[in-house]
Amino acid sequence: VKDLHGFWLPMYQFICAGASLLFGHTFYVAKLVSALFGTGICLLVYQVSLRLTDHRLFSLLAFALAALNPLHILYSSSALTDIPHGFLVMASLYFALEKRWKTAAVFAAAAGFMRVESWMLIALLPAMQFLFQRRISLGALCIMIISPLFWFYICWKATGNAMDYFEA
């Protein structure tokens, strides 16, 4: 557990390690992971925009704008956590729009295992569910709270201080 402590949360490293087991070329794995997640983001942009507008032409235009955006292409070819994290957040949004709250919570928790910024989804997803359905799923909330609790445990185990990541 102490070896998981570092600047980045451990999900990205686990994904790259799994891809490395499949493909074997560790030099290209991080770029391949980002490219695949970048493709997934474009598909999710299409799905979310189709769900919101119910207009195929606008959804295809949104897909094309995302896919041909030079910044998206640059980030999708780089070995960074931004694109995989963006995919997990977009997947959480998609499942929230479909009112599949526990699946949205799983993707939000996975994003929370990758970057701290996703911890805000712990408040946003229940708020969205309350706006849509006038209730909050405690199961989904428990799923999402796992990522910060696990990270605090890792910090505590590695340094003796659960808040060490934020103090650094």
C-alpha cells in the first residue's frame, strides 16, 4: 500500500500496467491508453449530445468538433492522465443522464482514483439525482466515497498523515 503513494492517484498506473500486460510494449502503452480513451471521449460526446438534443446532425457535429480539435488530438497522443480522466467523467455524466446512478457512481469513483478533481462528483451526482428524481441513492454515494477514503488510507499508511497529499 505504501508504494501507491505519490503525486498521481493509482488508477492511471493500474490501467497502463494492465495494457502493458496485454501489449507488452511499455514505451507505447501510455500513448495507446490515451488514444483509446480519447476515442471513447469522442463517442461519449456524440452519445451525450444525442441524448440532450435528440438531433443526429448536431450530435455528429459535436463529435466532429471533439475529434478534430487540435488540443484533443494533442492530449490524446500524450502520456497524461487528462484524457483517461476525462473519459471516466464523461462516462459518469452519460450514465447519470440515463439515470443509471450506480453505474455513474462506479465511473465517478474510478475517476476519483485517478485525479482528486473528481471528488467533487461525490456532491454533484447526488445533487443531479435529487433534481431529477427527488431522492438520493445511498449505494451510489457509498461507491463514490471509496476513492477518497482509500487515498487517505494510502497517505496515512505511507507517511503517517492522511492529509499529507494536500499538505505537499
